Amino acid sequence: MTSTGPLTGVNTATGGSTATGVDTATGGSTATAGKTATVGNTALIVAAPGEVALTARTAPAAGPGDTLVRPDLVGLCGTDLEIIDGQVDPAFIRYPLALGHEWTGIVTGDSPLAGTRVVAEGIVACGHCSRCARGETNLCETYDEFGFTRDGAAASLVAVPAALIHPLAPGVTAEDAVLTEPASVVYRGLARAAAGPADRVLVIGDGTIALLAVYLLRLWSPAEVVLLGQRPAQAELAARAGATRFEVSPEAAGAGYDLVVEAAGAIQAAAVALTAARRGGTVLLLGLPPHGQTVALRVDDVVNNDLSILGSFSYTAAAWRDVVRLLNAGLIRPGFVVTHRFPLTAFERALACLRGGDGPRGKVLLQVGSG
Ligand SMILES: [Zn+2]
Ligand SMILES: [Zn+2]
């Protein structure tokens, strides 16, 4: 991604309308798709906090009921950085693990879906506990998720329980598909917050989750969606997402919102969120700050202001299905948020890009295999 270029370019490989970028262009030529396609059974493994490397390993074997998928695009997000940095609550992580909880790929092996582009739910719910029985599969008593407690998809091959596999319509691009997981996280949170038509909504953050929140809020027909970010360089992405306004100071964004969505995953943003809702309003906490951080809460304000404070953890199977339906119907195209794409072999540059740097930055992708 160039730090100066416009966001109006056409992505090299797939024709998706993503930003043109130096990294996209040069990354593809320094480590070619052909090269990454022949790396064999490798995976981007976090052996322990601070230890991340492309590692050779034995290919996963498909057990009974598993489908083998060759991932071609894997999205990276702040949670991957927290996994690498050892900042995720230990209850939700099991090292060593292959990264990759946002991904799409093509089914391979002996399957009726062989050759089909799919996405796969990452949460492996047991299906029979009391939470699962209520459809709250995100809260399954046995937490198990690809990329967290079991190997993710930044790998040559993944074996996935067939029930978690969702085939995509031919018109769904890989860039749109790879956003299914973060879109499902956002969708589930927004569905929980149940914004009303004509509501005024403030979204805090300017990363992928915030941009997708702005984008998906249109499904609830709000009157206004203001995006409060930190980096002026995100203004064009905010406009693409459909933000009514993009602000970089809480004062300019103002307060009195019907719904405030904290999507920055930063504790300071949560503090702002708690003061920006109107009396009787709702604050939805979607972002995931590093484990253990706290924010001061004026409890009497919560009571006096009749405030609803909601957290939303990951996504339910129902939210995932809804997002896949919207994708397959062509009603959402979340791929607009992709700005960077690196071959798997250039993962260090991808991670550096995700950690900072100038210029517009939306979703950072790793291209696995020939894509
Ligand atoms: Zn993520
Ligand atoms: Zn369960």
C-alpha cells in the first residue's frame, strides 16, 4: 500500500476494487504466487508469545466427517497481533497454533464440494450443551476455535468438520469471502444491539471492525452513522463504508447517540463510548482490548441514564449463516475494506503493516497458495 496513493485502484490479482498499493504490487513479484503454492505443508505457527514463524509440518488428515480445504486468502487482525504478543486471555488460546481465523479457500480431496469456494465457521461448538441448545453457539461450554485453540488457516491445508463449511455462490469474490468472519462478528453484535430505523449511531474506531460496522449498519436503516477514528488517512475508507461523517476528535463527533459501537478494541475508546450515548441509549462493546485492562465507570451515570451496555463475543452459527446468505445474494460486498495483500512468505511485512505505518489501512491479507 502506498502511503500517498488514492484508494481508487484495482487490485492486481482478482479485479476486486481494493486499494492499489506498493506492497500489493511488489510483494507479489518478490515472492511469487507460484513459489508460495509449492511450499508444501507449511503453516504460520505461533509457537509461544513472541515466536512466530513459517513452519513445515505434517499435513492435517481429514478425519471422518471432515472436509479438506486449501485456504487461499487469510485475513489478519488485531487479535492475531494479541495472540503473537501473548495478550489474549489464556482461557481462549492454546499455543502452539497456526494463525488464521479469517479465511476462505477451495475444497479439495474426496468431497462433493471439491473445487468450490467456501468459508468455514471457526467456532467448533459442541451442539448439545445448554448454550448451544439455545443457539448461543458462540458461548458453547467447550470453547474451541480455529486459530485460537486449534490450528488456523494460514496453512497449506485445513481439515474442517463438514457442518461448518459454507459453499459460496460463484459471484462471491475471494476478497468478499475472506471478510465473512469479521463481518459475522460485527453482524452478531449489531443484531444484538438492534439499532432502530432512523437511529443516530456512533462507531468508534477506524480499523476493519469499525469500517464493517459502519457498512453493515445499513441493514438496520439508521438515520446517521458517524465514524470516530484516530487517523485522518482513513477518511476515504470511512466514506466507502458509508459513514455520514468521519471525525478524529470525540468533541467533533459529539454525544447523545442512540447507539454507540466501540470497535477500536482500545480501552480509551471504550471510555469515550460510555459517555457518548443518549439517556436510554445503548453501548455495544465489539472491540477486544488487551486482556486485563480496565476503564473507570461512573455507575450512577449508567443508572441515571438508563444505559444498556452490551458486550458481544464472536458470532453465532445463525449470524454466520445470515452473513453467508447476504454474500451469496450479492447484498453485501465487504471486500471494499481490503487494502493490503502479502504472500504468506512475506508475513513479517504483513504483520508490520498491521501494527502501524502511514496511509489508509483496512484489512491486511495473506495470500496462501496460488490464490
Ligand atoms: Zn480477526
Ligand atoms: Zn455447546
